[in-house]
Amino acid sequence: MATTRQKINRVIGKITGSNGTPLTDLRVAIYDIDMREWEVLAEGFTNREGAYELTWTHSQLSGRGKKTADIALKVTTREKDTLLYQSSIDEVRFNASEREEINILLKNAVPVERVEYDFLLAEVSFLAGKVALSELQESQEHRDITFLSRELEVPFEKIAHLAVAHKISAVSRIEPVFFYALLRKNTLLKNRSGGLLGTRFSIGVNDDMQVLLYDAALTERERICTDVEAAVAERIVAPPIGEACDAFIRQLQRYKEAATSYYQEEHPRKIVELVSRFISEGKLQEMETLFMEHKHDFSAFFDRITDRSFFDTDAGAADAGTHVELGKLIGFGSEIMSGIIRRHNLKKPADIRKLARLNKTGWVKEINALKEDTADKESISNYASLLVRKFENEYPTTAFAAQLEREKRSLLRNQKKTVAFFNKHEDFDLTRDNIERYLKTKKISKKESGPVVQELKKVQRIFKLVPNYSKTQALLRENIRSSQDIVALGKTRFMAEVAPKASINAKEAAEIYHKAAAKHTAAMIIAGQLQDVAGITDIASFGTDALFEKLKAVSEDFPNLKSLFKLTDTCACEHCRSVYSPAAYLVELLQWAGSRSVTDLTSVPPVTSNLAKDVLFSRRPDLGEIDLSCAN
């Protein structure tokens, strides 16, 4: 009996919020209940996973029951003991076993009852002892942040932000609590996104505190005040900090001039430092001179220093070129550049196009693999989206091919073969290369190109207008196959009906239409000029044998021009050969009517509905059946 009374019994479980998030640092108490009486058996706090484990023995029981515990729970806050949960009579574990698991889902939000900064300051100061918070380190010799995080069961980044806030305070003589609010709201991460020096994903104790101070000094007042107010609302810092926001900003302004000067004069030198390790030692002074000449035009600077003469070996020149070209896209100060080059085995600038195959999910994985757990998830997500857009703009064909390969729907007739063509011929560019000429130059057999050549041409005609995968596919789904189709619709209808379905905004739609109109007009002018030239092939006195051979050669490269040069069999009568014939006029009118919608002005309000051609055919169905022959 004595053994039974002293036996350890356990109650375990997890406390989570309505969205499944573990709730930490909540007080959990277990009770043995009798009728109208609750007797506490044990209490403790949830850990960072929201878990708790409490023990009790039968010797603790003193009620009128059967000497077996009837277990109930209460969950409260640590600071003010606010009740968050209490077991109902239906939730009591009557005659509890030696091990009970009770998981609690709190439907209501847990009130924040302590100021985060004040709590951490007290706890960390106590554990740090004689070590000042501004002297905390995270190095091989002293892993202070890791120790404090694990000891207090507080996320690493919160301890790091506390230490950084005190380090910046030591440089600026501004209260650390103000910087803690900015760090916790990622204000300084938002202040630098992209550009030649890249994006910062996290802030830690090993960063340059002077630069962080300058970043704060250059941040807009509205952003600072908004973030400080949010920090107050979330009980990250106390309300007086929000009230003193303007005073803190005035203190920051003392550093604004120095910050501006730093980013104009000193900070760009980081690019030079990164590039200089590839340059021949005898060329360093020349590189410095070029930097001073072109420090406001980095494109010219990069063009000059990537010349082969600046390097000892071809491999060194290729390596430098790779770093420069990648730096233009992801930033020279990027924390991930070297890792990306290593992971993807980038040996020369041309290899960089491989990165255009990554979508947002792929970039997030790449960055997470190269950054520590403290990296801000929102910053990584935003930067990944930025990189996708940058690489798609720089290497549109590679990005298109990758997205087509990931596409689960069948959008093209020979989609798999088209993807295989892109993967085999990585240098093919939809925006620049003439498909027929490319196939001829690369000596690609008709067996390989035959199934995909028409698909490529169809895609290319639209891709040149809008070099974006989703928008190109959306326009193709709307039966837009060329500039002519867009012009035939008319600007109003294209912008009002087609563009919204393709997720194209009004400004971009107008640009696409004007580009299509320019291409269509140019094609018509060239066609007219070629028709004039081709017309003299029937006049013997011009000696046109040589001209005929040239036109024939051109038509082989551009088969769609054959009809312009009369190299196909057609009727030879005067009217059939003329673009002024009745048949030509009828076709032109029907094409025009087929792309125009009709507005009924007799209804209020006016209603735009059917195509003009449909209305015409409903009245004169015979027009669609007329043979365009000499007899008619």
C-alpha cells in the first residue's frame, strides 16, 4: 500500500492556440476534484513547444473520493494569473490512470501581460552577471547568445536583438529600448532591399553597428513611428517609448549627414573590395583609378574591369565575370553570393542563366540553406520574389522553359518535346533568335525540330510582346496568336476584355498594344515593299533571274514570306492578283467585323455583346458561303 501511495503518476500534454501555434510560458495546474472542492496537486509552465509534464502521488489525495484522483486542469498566464482554461465536469479524468495525456486548444487569444523588453532585460542582465549586454558575443570562443537563448527558452533572435540594441546604443548614446523596437519589427531589414549591395536577411551581434545606426538614421520618420507604435501595441516595449518616438528621431537626425556621406562615398568601396581579389596585383591601382572615374556609373566600371587584361588567367577572368554578373542581380554585398556560386557550380557568366529556372519556392529553399535560422522569413520571401522577377527579366527564355517544364496542364500540343528542345539548346533565345535561321545554323534535323517548330513560332510571336510565362500563356488561351490578332481586336476591346483575363494591367496592356501595332505596321510596310520588288520578276527587260534566286533564298529562311513573292501556285487573272479586288475587300471586311463587338445603343444603359460578324451573318448567312472565285 505504501508503494502505491508513493508511486509517481504523470499528466502530460500540449497547449496550443486556435491556429495550432504552441503557447509558451503559460501556468498549468492539475487538481484532484471532489464535489465542489478543487485540491491542487502540481503546477508548472509550458515550454517553447507548448508542452507540459506534471507529476502527482496518491499520498497527496485527502478528499472523500475512492482515493483515486479525478484530474482537472486550469491554465493561466504567468504574470497576472489570468484564467485561460478550466476543465468542465465533462472534461474531468475520473479515476485517473498513472499516465494521462490532456491537450488543450485555446480558442481565444492569450493576453500579453508583460513588456517583452523589460522581461528580457531583467532576465538576461541577471544571467550575464558582470558581462555588459553591449559586450555579448556569438563566436567560437563565446557563444553567449546561444547560452542565454537555451537557458531562458527564448528564441535566439530576441536575445540577439537585445544585445544589438545595446551595442548600437553604446555607439549612439540613444536608449537601447528604442532600437530594440526597431529590430523586433524588422525596420532596418525593410530599409535595404535589393540594389548593388543586396538584401539583409537578419541582424546579429557580428554586424557593423555603425552601419546599422546609419540605416536607422536614413529610415523615413513614418516607418519608424509606425513600427514603434506596433511594438507598443504588441507589448514589445512599454507605452512611454511610443510617446517619445519623435524625441528619438531627433536624436537620430544627428547622424543623417554622416550616414548619407557614408553611403555615397565609403559603402560603394565594398564592391571594389569584393572584386579586387580577382584582379592582377599590378592592376589594382588602375582599378582604383577607374572606380574614382566611374563611381556614379557602376555599369561602366564593371565593363572596364572585366576586360581580360586585368587578370592573370582565363579562369580568373571567368570567375570575376561570374561574380560581377551575379552581383548585378543579387547584390555584391549579398550574404548568399558565394554559396550560390558553389552550390550551382557557376564557372563562367553564361552559367548564371541556370538560376533563372528557380521559382520563388526554389529561391526560398536556396536562401534558407545558406542562412542561419535567425533569418527573417518575410524578408526572405520578399527577396525571393524580387530575384524571380530579376532573373526572368534578364533570362526570359530560360525562365519560360523552366515554368513550362513545371506546368502540369497541357498548354502546347507537343509540350514535352518543346521542353526537351529548350533544355537541349539552352542558348536559344525566344526574344532574339529567328527560329528558322537558328535551326539552320545549329544544323538541327527536321526530325528533332519538326514537332516543335510551329509551337515555338506561336509562342515567340506573343513572347516578344510580353516576355512573361503566365501572361504569354494567358494570351494564347484567349486565341491571341500574333500582333495582327491584337491589332484586329482594337485597343479598346483588347484593354477592356482580353488584358484583364491575362492579369495584365492597363498600363502594360497599352504598351503591348502599341508594340503590336508597331510590329503590324512595320510588317505591312515591308510586305508592300517586297510585293513591289517581286512584281518586276514578270518583266523580262529587268533581267530578274538574279533577283528571283535571291527571293527564293529568302523564302527558304522565311517560309511565311513565300506568298509575298508569288512562289506558290495562284490564279493568274488580274482581279485575283490584286489586293483591290472585290474578294480582297470582302475578306478584309469580314476579318475586321470578326474582331469588333457590337454595342446596342437602344437599351439603357447601352449593352456590348455579340461580335459584329455574328450579327452580320445572322442577317446574311450566305456571305460566309460565297466562293471567292473569278466567277463571283
